Amino acid sequence: MRGIGAIAGTVLVCFLIVLGFLWVREGSLERAGADVDEGLAKIDHSTKPLQNEVKDLGQATKESIDRATDGDDRT
């Protein structure tokens, strides 16, 4: 449980540091939040092909398991 807490704490501190830097640079918290939103949107668009591949891989894995078991619990 400590590991998860440490990871969550580190992510939170990094987020606050980035937001604080943008706040100082932009002069307002509203504009700093908008910059963070724009950055996160860019990350989402740049990882879209990866998201589609992972989705396809998950679906293929499910179909393979369904074909392999074929309703027979002995396998």
C-alpha cells in the first residue's frame, strides 16, 4: 500500500509543480489550467493509434480464449 501511496504522491507533486510553473508564467490559474488541458489533449491524440492497437489486441485475446475453451470447462 505504501508503494501506491508513494506513486500517487509523486504524481500529485509533479502535477502541482507543473501547474505552479504555468501559473507563474501565465499570470493566472485559469490560463495555466487551460494550458494543462491543451497538453493533455495533445497526449491523448498522439497516443490514439496505440489505444486502438491495445483495444484490438484485447478483443483478439478474448476471441482466442473463447475459441480455445469453446464452452468446455475442462480446458
